[in-house]
Amino acid sequence: MTNTTVQLKGFGIINKKKQSSVSIFTVKICDIHFDPSQPRKYFDQNKLKSLSKSIKDKGVIQPVVLNKLRSGQYLLVAGERRVRASKLAGLETIPAVVKEEGEQSAYELAVIENIQREDLNPLEEALSYQRLKQEFGMSITEISHLAGKSRPYISNYIRILNTDDQSKQLLIDGKIDVGHIKATLRLKDSKEEQKLLLQAALKGQTVRTVEKNVENILKGKNKENNTDAQPIKKNHF
């Protein structure tokens, strides 16, 4: 593993006001292990091949981020797409910033880097926010500042994790979006939510159409509840 120290503007993204002097190492790709808890789960193979071709021509421009393990090997924190593309390109080494094992900031960097650079699908993005909230005890406000998103945006994304697996797959496939799921959560009935979301995917319905369908269902339920609540009139003889 070779070492070079360079000045990277804004590196770390956690504090954009700082400029950090960081050491860039050349690391063997065979010593790098993928983290199963990484937010990114799906990779577009065509984009991966395109990146691989670019790496063959120009090399890896931005270093990946690694945690050094006690075994002497490395756990990937950020840049899985670049590592996979480098393998496809036939490279044996890759430039990397190496962090100490267990640093929370390393995972924060992975989340922000993926969101800003590699376009996580909505489910992966939601899982990233949930992990920051549950494992690191971050508040919605803290996450919103970290990710540069509004508080309602973060809350809505975390809420989509409560939907059923079929609807999550529709979201991953791009047949519905977060707005569709957000609209159906008002029903608080998983079967009705699933039915409306599948209908939206099959018919190509807009979020507004789904919102209207939800409103009609809720109005119907309110009408039923009001009818059931009416007092029974007694006949007087």
C-alpha cells in the first residue's frame, strides 16, 4: 500500500467549510471487502460498464473510502460502484482514503456520497436515513442538515419502509414513486394501500389520482361510521 498526501477541497462533505489534507493510498482491490449494510443494493449494469470503460481510459479520478480492519484488510465505506467498475476494467489496485475502523463519520460520508453522486433508489435512500436514526441516534433534524433535505422529506422517506414488499418492489422498478406511497399511508390499512398502489402501477395513475382515490375511501368510511353512530329511535305506543 503506497501513500500520497493531497489537499481535497470540501472532502468529507460533513463540514463543507473545511478543507482537509488527507492521505491517498493505493490499495489492492483483492483486499477490499464490501459492507453488506451499505445503503446501495442495486447497480445498473450498463452504467457500470460505461464507468469501467471510462476508468480504463482515465483511471479512477475520485478515491474510494475504506475502513482498515484489524486483519490488515479493508471494509469499503464509499465507492462500491468504482470498485466494481475497476474490477471490470481489470485493475488490481485503486486509490483510497483509509479511515480507522468504527468511525461514525465514515458511514455518514458513505450515505451522503451515495445520495449525491450515485443516485440511490428511494428504498435505499430511506434505509440510509433509518440507519442513521436507529444506529447512530440522530434526530430527523440532524439527518436533514446532514443530507441537505427538509425534515418532511426525511420523515416521508423513512415512512415508506412501513409499506408492503410488493409496493417496495414497484417503487424500486420505478412504476410508482414516493408520492404514491405517501398518499396511501393515510389509509392505515396495508391491504387497501397495496391495492391502490398496484392499481396506480398498472394504470399509470398520477399521485393526484391516488390522492383522490384515498379521499373517496376515507369519505366512505366516515359516512359508514356516522351511520353506525346514529341513535336508534324508539317507538312510543
